[in-house]
Amino acid sequence: MIFDMHGDIWTDVTVKRMNGSKNIIKTNHLDRFKKGNMLGGIFVVWIDPPHDKRPFDRLIENLIEISKEILDSDDVIYIVKEKEDLAKAINENKLAVVMGLEGLSSIDKNIELIYPLYEFGFRHASLTWNEENNLATGIDGDVSRGITNKGKDVIKIMEDLNMIIDVSHANEKTFWDIVNCTKGPIIASHSNAKAICNHKRNLSDEQIKAIGDKKGLIGVNSFHKFVHHDKERQNILTLADHIEHIAYLIGIDHVAFGFDFFDYLSSESTSSFSANDSNAIPDMKDISQVYKLIDVLLERGFSNEEIDKISYMNFMRYFTEFRDA
């Protein structure tokens, strides 16, 4: 089974439903999920460009369309809010969906909106996407700027609610500010190792160790630019190198999947950070092909138990312990 800690499914749902389509998960995604033996994932609300200029309005559009889609998909998805919900989703043979927010620019003028979002079902959030906002600083922001006092207030609310705090997309200053102002574990839902690919979206060894020290998780990302700078090495072999490197530094219990597959998104949204027609590594384009990566890990000596931990058990343990705290 596979749990994917990062997917922009809700963005696809919003775009397609606003264009008149319905049942997006069943029509466009479910077959692929089943082929990949997908247990579930964190489905995020991402304020997709060009709507990043109107983040609050776009959030409302997302919530409206997501609500409709959840009602239409009640027979195939289960919204996971508490630790017991993971088992319920499996028992009912439904996809276990954790609601996530990739960046909080949409509420950075009124942080108490995190409470109704929590009641809606959101259990995960990062403070930023790539942008600099009133809470914190993403990778494209001022390198000397980190988290703001308002951002620290949001972190406090999230920890009180036992929401998952995600540091993927944070710049280094924000990353360390979050490490220093959080009490519990954090995750990097879709980030790789800078030691193998020195991209600003990836994590240094020191950052990786900090997440391990806080008993968090790192989900490896299949986006080609984060796998390797050399096009010839943008493949599952190099992605397996990232897994080995992270596991060597902090242990197998802190490694997970956060593939960030998004070839189904429109170029209007993705052109702000990628000019490629295809953004996945060519030998693993979607969740249905993850078995190829697992085969590589088996060839490199990973045990079935270790692969199960990376594939889904680490997230299940993390979420269960986190909701218990």
C-alpha cells in the first residue's frame, strides 16, 4: 500500500468543477490510485497561479468545489480527521484523505480563520508556498526574513489543535524559526536531500537531522528538478539515492513518500515554476508506477518491512501518535 503525503488533487477538482465537470476523483484519478495500490494521501488546497493574487477568494472557491466533490465521492473517499479514521477508511475500502493547506496566504490577514478550516476537516498546513506572506517566507522570498510574530501565533494555534506543521517550501530562515518555536514533530511533506540535488527546495543534512530529532517525517519528491540537476539522472535510481541518504541520516522510521505528481494540472498554474510539459521523472510518472521505485529499493537490500514503513506505515504511526498527543 502507498500513502502519498502530497498531492494537488483539490486544485484539479476546483479547476474542473468550475469548468462544469463533476466527479473528478472518480473520473480522473481513482483508476490510477487503484493501480498504484494507494491507501490514501494528503490532498492539499494550493492557491494556484494566477489566483495567488487573490488568495482568500480562491480559498473560498476551493472550499465550495471541494465540498461538492466530497459529497459526490462519499462512496470512494473518507476524510481522515482523527486517528481512528485511518482504520475506518481501510475497513470501508475507501481512500484515506487527509485535508491539507499548502500555504496560508489566504488567511494571513485573519489567522483565526484556521479554526473554521479545522472544523471543515483540515489537519495539515504549511505557512507558505514559494511566496513571502504575512506569516513567513517561502523559498522565493527574502533570504534574511523568516517567520513573523503572526506566523508564530498560527504555529501556536496549530499545535494546540494537533495540526500537522509542514516545512516544505519554507526558506532556511523560516525552517529554523519553525524548528525553534515548535514543541512537537514537524514534516517536510515533499522535499529531497540537497546533498544529492542542491536545489533551494531541498533540505540540507542539518535540516534533515533537525526533522529527525523532532521525530518528524520527510516525504521524498519525484519532481524532476528536485531529483537531480543532470537530466540523465532524473530517474528512480537517483530518487532511491535520496531515500537512502535520508534514512542513513535519521533512520528508516522518518522516511515517507510525498511524490507531488501534478501532470494533470494546467500549464497556466505550473508555468510559474516549470516550463516543462512533463514534470515527473520519466520512469515514474504517476502513482501507478511507484512499484518501479519499490523494486529498486528491494534490489538495494531494503527489507519488505522497511519498504512498508516508507510506503505507508510511518505516516500511519506518525498521524496516530500525533492525534494522541
